[in-house]
Amino acid sequence: MYPEGWSRSFNAMQGPVVSPGGPDRRFRFKAGVTFIAASFLVYPAYFMIPFLSLSNTMKLSITLLVSLVSWGTFCIGSYLSGREGYEWLKRRLRR
């Protein structure tokens, strides 16, 4: 009559147990770590900027924009991955 693990009383229901944060938590961690890794991929652009045939003002603007994109991506990744992502990154960088 009732599915296995469920009782007749509404207050005594014992459905399937889901970890806090649910399955979405793992996706957020992976997305956050991906954003953090992508933020480090911007750094090679710093070495190419001085060789562009642009004015110094434009080069400075591009450098600031690349820096903001890098830090913004890192912050979004840190937010998404949470404390677990921060600890993972700390372990990886200390090797």
C-alpha cells in the first residue's frame, strides 16, 4: 500500500535521505572549480599585451580588463565551489 520506507503517518515518513545541498551541490563544486581553473588561463595574455600594436593607453585598458575578468571569474568560482572548493584549491597549490 505504501512505498518501502514510508509509514502511514505523515509525521513519521521516512523517505530517501538526501545529503544537505542535494545533488546540485556536486554540480556547483565542479562548476566552481572550472571557473577557478579558467581564471588562471588568462595569465598568458599578460605576456602578449606588450607586443600588441596599440597605444599605451589601450594596452593599459586591456591589461585592466583582463585582470578584472580573471579576478571576477575566480570570485565566481570561489562562490560556487564554497568552502570545499577553497580547501581543494589550497591543497593543490601547496604541492
